[in-house]
Amino acid sequence: MSVNNVQLIPVSPFPEINPGDNLPLIISSAIKKDDIELQDNDIVVVAQKIVSKAENRIVDLKKIKPTAFSSSVAKEVAKDPRLVEVILAETKKIIRMDMRKEGHGRLIVETRDGLILANAGVDTSNVTGGDSVTLLPLDSDKSADKIRTAIFKKLGKKVAVIITDTVGRPWREGLVDIAIGCSGITPLDDKRGEKDSRGFLLNATVMATGDQVASAAGLLMDKNSQTPLIIAKGINYKKSNRGSKSLIRDSKNDLFR
Amino acid sequence: MSVNNVQLIPVSPFPEINPGDNLPLIISSAIKKDDIELQDNDIVVVAQKIVSKAENRIVDLKKIKPTAFSSSVAKEVAKDPRLVEVILAETKKIIRMDMRKEGHGRLIVETRDGLILANAGVDTSNVTGGDSVTLLPLDSDKSADKIRTAIFKKLGKKVAVIITDTVGRPWREGLVDIAIGCSGITPLDDKRGEKDSRGFLLNATVMATGDQVASAAGLLMDKNSQTPLIIAKGINYKKSNRGSKSLIRDSKNDLFR
């Protein structure tokens, strides 16, 4: 059986993104400019940060007045009350909070979208100034759709698009990248019913292909925020337009919240 | 700033591995035979399954007599009591167990090594017969060391080696690959103190590079068990001989067990 090589290609230089920028168009142009031979079935992986910036999901903490509840939570976790106010506005449910001996505490919540993330994905690094933070895109699947459509229009190629975020995990140290928005790819690859190489039925093997692609691309993204766009070639994936939500475990079926 | 492309190359054909096989030697030969131009700093990614098989970490359930405790747990989670006996022999602590409406229940434990895994990583698929299961290697870091040493001896290249397992996660559906054994790579890449592209200090960014490499390689491994060996080229990583244990969060610092 032949298996392709996989190639991960950073698109660079990639311009600084500002609020209101037409990101789908900028992504298409950057791919063209970098002389990457984009092909059908390539996966275009985009860091959440530039999507959030283009969609103006930026909040100036100077303009935030925390409620009493946010201030109380902020005290518990030793964070800026204005930041906690912004986090809780993105939150459906607090999953865990605690104070660590050194530095800030942890505030792990379920976002409006059902993602479970520290600080609801609100990011204090690398925005326009020390008091600005970025929120996750309002609808990352829709943002991915728009990028996919623009690439087809401008470059004539049928690709998949994944928008990634960098997250912590229970039990393991260090951050990894996951897929928070998808278009044109089934992020869960259900192999149940398929047989392994010896003919035995595979046991409940459903691979989180979307997250694995995000992690692979993250190997190139994490070096600096100037490579927020990676082209992945040679990955076998199933197509679908149903977005990323199948990656989120239903709370009823989750043992850890 | 220039960022390399990353390439993931499956080594194929890869022979069927049997108990007692000299896996480090077989891996070196397979790389040579496949005409892959191995270079210093490449990462050799190896699926746990072939390591376990070579190290004869195979148990025939027919020979297992479950204790009363194992039988009781087995009833709770609707699993074979002999399988539960084998799982609990690998277990330091049961983290969660439950019964689902359909099929088998879940038994999530901390292994002797501190990994938190469903069924202690005991795998019932793709061994030598329906009643055989594989356990994780006794010391995956040591197994990785041996492979790295053999590759240097046989092929003269200084590579890193990662042994991967496929695992489930809280909150998210689908399995991903993680690093359970490492040699020659620091699996945690600590960027705290480094600045982002605008000069702002990065917030506590410690990337789980070992796990991201495992996930990247898993994109090629998950197709069939005949590609258990992937060469990853172009990844920037820090070197170390301290193995994989830094990826495991200390239980005192973990909010989810």
C-alpha cells in the first residue's frame, strides 16, 4: 500500500493583519505571491489570531468596567478583573478555577461554542498594545468557509481550511494546536468497521484528523507569529461541509467536567 | 525570518514485527532500504505497537485468571474480566470508570509511568490473535534511546526518536497521537521569556513539541498498521536526553483527576 509523503509549507512573508482587513483575499494573495503550487485537496491551516484580528475581535481593556462577579472571580485567580470580565462574557460555564502558588491562577471555561479553554481563548499576547486582548472568532467554521470560497475564486483550487488555536490539556504539560474551525474536511475520521492489516476489526478507532493537522501545522506556527498560514499537502482526509463541531464531546458523554 | 518546510515520510514497506525481533536494527535497515536520505536532526517517529511487539509485551488472555476485584470492575465497565486484570496490573490508580448505554464502558487509569490512558494503553487490536493483547513498553524512553543509538551506529546520523501512542482526551472526540517515549529531543519547548513579533513578552508559552510531532506523524500512521515508522524532516527542536516525562503533568498541579 502506498502512502504519500506529507509536506507542511509556511506561507511567508505574511503581512501584519489589521482590523477590517479582507483576510480571505490576503490569504489567497499571499499563497500566490509565495509561489506555492497550491493543488486540489491541500489543506490551508490558519492561526486563529489573524482571523480574530481581521474580524476585529479585539477588546481594549481600558474600556471595560468589571462587574462585582468578575472582580470576585478575578481575585480568586489573581487576574486583571477587566480581563476576567471579557473572559466571562465569552463563557457558558466555568469548568475549573484555582489559584497557583506563583503567578496567575487558572480559569478554565466552556465557551459559547462549547470549546473548553483556559480564559475562553482570550489572548493577551501580540495584539496592538499592552491593554488589548483578542477573542476567538464569532464563528470559526464560517470564517473557514469564507477563506475556502475565496481561495477557489482567486486560485481555482478546491482546498480544505482549518482554523487553529493553541490550548492546554489535562494531564499533560505544554500546549498543542487544535482545530476550532473547519471547512471542506471531516475533522473526525471514523474508522470503526474497518479492519486492520491482519483482518481484525479495529476497536472504535475514530481519529481526530482535524486536530492532528492543527498540531502538525503548529510545529511551524509556534516559532513566531509571522507564520500564521501553513499549506499541508499529501494528507488523506474525508470531505464535508459540516464544520468543526463534531470534535467537541457532548457534556453528557464527558467524564471530565 | 526563514522557516523550513516540514516533511513527513513514511518508511515502507515495513516488515511485520515479531516478539524478540531486534527492532532498532530492523528500523535502521528499513530506513536504508527505502532510500530515505536520513540527515542529522531528523526525527524518527515509531508507533508504540511495534515496540511492544518486539519487546514481547504481549499477553495471551487465555492464560489470565482474573481476581475478584478485576471481575467486579469488569462487570461495572462491561469488559472481559481477563482484560481488566491485565489493565489493572499496569495501573497505579483508577481515574474514572463508567458504563455507557451501548457497548463497552470506559476505564481510564494512571499507568505505572504516570500516563493517563484508557485501558492503561492495553490494546486488543492487531496482535497475533483474538485473545492476545499488547501492553505499553516497560520503559519507552529507554526503547527510544536504543533506536537512536542503533541508527547512529548503522547509519551515522544523529537523529531524535519519538515513540507514540494513540489516545483519547477529555472534552474532545477522536483520538490523537502523543509522545510516550523520547530520545534526543526536549519534548517541551519552553518559550517563556521570549518575545513575540511585536516585542511583547509571550505569555507562558510552553509548547508540547513532542506531542505535536507525534500527531503530525500520526496523520500517516493511522491509515494502516503497515506504516509504523515515519521520518520527520525540517522540525526545529531542542535537544536533550531526559526523555518524555516532562510531558506528564504532576498530579498536584492537575485540575482534572
